[in-house]
Amino acid sequence: MKKFAQVKTSIPGPKSQALLERRKRVVPQGISNNCAAFVHKAEGALVEDIDGNTFIDFAGAIGTINVGHSHPKVVQALKRQVEDFVHTGFNVMMYESYITLAEKLTELAPGKFPKQAAFFNSGAEAVENAVKIARKYTKRQGIVSFTRGFHGRTLMTMTMTSKVKPYKYEFGPFAPEVYKAPYPYEYRKPNGMNEEQYHEYIIQQFEQFLLAEVAPETIAAVVMEPVQGEGGFIIPSREFVQRVYTICKEHGILFIADEIQTGFGRTGRYFAIDHFGVEPDLITISKSMAAGVPISGVIGREEIMNVSLPGEIGGTYAGSPLGCQAALAVLDIIEEEQLNVRAERIGRIVMNKFQQWSDRFEQVDGIRGLGAMCAFEMVKDKTSKQPDKELVSRIVREATNRGLLLLSAGIFGNVIRLLMPLTISDEQLEEGLFILEESLEAVLSPQYI
């Protein structure tokens, strides 16, 4: 089997170590890094550092590279745009790519009703603007997000985010009129409950939340990740999502799907919410939207999106020409290379491997996935299900040293999540899973412990 991962030095290598010393002097420690190396080149599912080490990428720039690093179609689209113009500011002089992208995305988004799209810079900014639009339309202030949800690091989105450390600790006070509702976590359901009982229980918990915490008639929007990303790839039941959606409709509350990590083929659909049979009022998008070029957006019902007056939404770089062209290329790639189908195949391969590991290792449990959005938990044992964050840290470090980029997640920090590019070859996928298995074996061996 061809070796794609090539580790020639320690990680970090000498050149990366020299840059780390420079970094310490001028970059704050609050900017975290998963891997202590510096990139030289990235293509497809492979990343080469400045010391000549090559890694298989199972992190995908935190879900940003669904079509792979430096896809030729994206590179060519960017080159053509740079030769014409880099930026005019859509608020100053418009460009066609913005309109074309809005046309394509409003057509792809769920719902046969008329839709509009507005573009911004980052995922957090998309969520911020979705909240602004929802409040403007409903004339209400309340925003409901969910336990373990992640929506960004700005004041509003940090408030909506659940995990206190590292995202919220000592950064208060937070934005007012934001409430956290319970969200399903089937792996950690109460003892004695079967799946059906738990689904009914968590729906009842949401209904009681609207009695105990906030009145429905004061809520502008409920913001839900169809699959929680940073929260640990937690997948809700179809029944829960549909019940929340129905409650929103009953009370004039907007339902916002945060598709920033789940969108653009990751779950086997353009939008993960398509798996749950509901049509959101607003959808937030970013990350893999443009293969690494900063851009985000809000897609929504025309009558909701169009309520804002000129100048009330937008920004200097919002929906940049480079981002629009990259996003158009991404949509072409997903269609031409059938990446939604590919995501489902990757998911089957990965989940089969996860099941083998769970059968083999007492510490591997809670396996779950939707398309190529797959994860498992590391626990002390399957009986107690006690999270083992330290074990995950060791596995990530071991995998890096063997040439695999890997991410953790979850409120307890004990989840290993996979976000490899959907363009990864079967051979690269197999080798990456082999390295992860080697890392599990090494860390779980009596000698290591």
C-alpha cells in the first residue's frame, strides 16, 4: 500500500520550532493550534509542513475543506477573479458573482417558497445577522439556542454557545435575552430509558422549557445545529427536530438551521436539515462554502430576508468577489464529483471501522455518524461511560506524530471527530484510519498507560 503520510522529523520539526519561537513573541497564546507544525503546501487530503512531513488530513480546517485543499477548479476561479479585480465592496459597486451565488443557493436550500440570500465574512457573522433579521421581522428579542451548541466567539454567538471553557470564561457580561434549551444526547440518556422513551422525554423537556424559562411569544428565533459540531457530533432524532419546528410554527417563532459545519455535502446532503424533513425560515452557512476562502451567508424566506432596510445588513468585505467565485466553484465540484454520494460512502466505511474498534476496545464507545460527519467517544469503560479527555489528547498527539491531523470535540473534550475532505481517495482514507487505529493501540497499550 502506498504511504501518503510521511513523517521525517519530530513534530514540530526544526523549521517549525524556529517559527514557534517567533510566534511566541508576537502572537497571543489565546490563539490555539491543534498541530505545532507550519504548513508549506496542501492539496486534496494531504498537508505538507515546512520540514517536509506529510499528513493525511482528517481535520479539514475544522470542516472547511469538504472539496479538498487547493482544488484546481477553486484555484482557477480565484486566479480569474484576481486578474479582473480583488474587491469593490458590494455596498459600493456590485458584481455578478454575488447574484449568481444567491440564485444557486436559494434554489438548493430546502423549501419551494421564494428565498433570498445575503453574504458576510465568517460563520459567527452569519449567525449574528440571522439574529438581527429574525428580531427585525418578528419584533421580538428572545433567542433560543441549545445545550452543547456552538455558534461562534463574538458577543452574541459566544452567549449562544454552551461550552464555558475556553469560549466564555471571564469574557462576560453576555448578551441579554438568550436562552439555552435542552438538546438530545442519546448516548448519555438517563438509565432505564429506551430510545423511544428518551425521544419523548427530551421533547417534553423542550415543551417545559417554554413554560419555565421563557414565554414563546417573546422569542424571535430558535437556532439549531442539525448535528452539533463542536458539541461532539450529536445527532438529534427526527421526531425532536420536527417537534421543535412545529412549536416554532405554532408560536410565530423563526426556525434557524445553523449549517456552518454541517453544510455543503458533509452529511450526504447539501444541507443536513434535509435529513429531518423540515424547511427552516433561515439557514446560516460558511466553512466549506468556499473551500477555505472567508465567506458566509444567510439564506431565508423572502419576506423575512427582505424586511431589513438598505444599510441595515452588510459590511466592507461581506460577500467578497473572491469568496463568491470560490463558492460557485465549490457548488460545481459537489455536483460534478457527486460529493453527496461520496460522503455517504465515506460514512459507511468509517462507521464500519468505528464499530470494529468499539468491539475491540473497552474505551471506544458512543459511535455515531450522519454521512461523513462521524465521531466516537473515549470513556473509562462502557459501563460508567465516564469521559476520558486526557486519553483523547494523547490519541490526537500520537496520531499527529504518525502523520494524521485529527480533532477532538464535545462538552467533555472526549470526542474524536472526523472531518476529512470528501475528495479523499479510498487509499488515503484507509491509511488515515489505519494510523488512527495504530494510535489507539499505542495509547491504550499497558506500556503507554
